[in-house]
Amino acid sequence: MKVIDVLRFNRELLEKIARAGIRLDDIRYIDLFSDYMAMKSQGEKITYIVSILAFRYSISERKVYSLIKHLQNDCNSDAV
């Protein structure tokens, strides 16, 4: 199967995802966000969580803060 075939097959879904403000790259950070929520529910401090996640996922702390903010945002209302 070619890339264009996958795009054509999933075109409608991909267009809705893009309109909702979701980047395809966000898929890589689902586990990171799940870990963040679990640690937060256990009462850990945000700075500690960010430090642990940055080390665990080999990204900068600034990137972790940015991802958390992005993934907590509501989807664009015109996407639905």
C-alpha cells in the first residue's frame, strides 16, 4: 500500500483531526500525557513530574510543559 492510498482512505478522518487542531505528531505523546495525569492524581508536584517525564522521554522540560498545555486544550469548536 502506498502513502497516497492511506491518505485517500483516511481523508475525511484526517481532515477532521486537522480542523480540531490536532497534529499527527501528537500521537507520540499519548503515553507521556497518561503518565503526567497518573502522577498528578497521586499528588506529585508539576515541576517534579515535568523533570521525570523529560528524562523518561528524552525531551526538554520546556517541550513537556508545551505538550501538556497543548494536549489539555479543547478541540476547535468548528471541527465537530
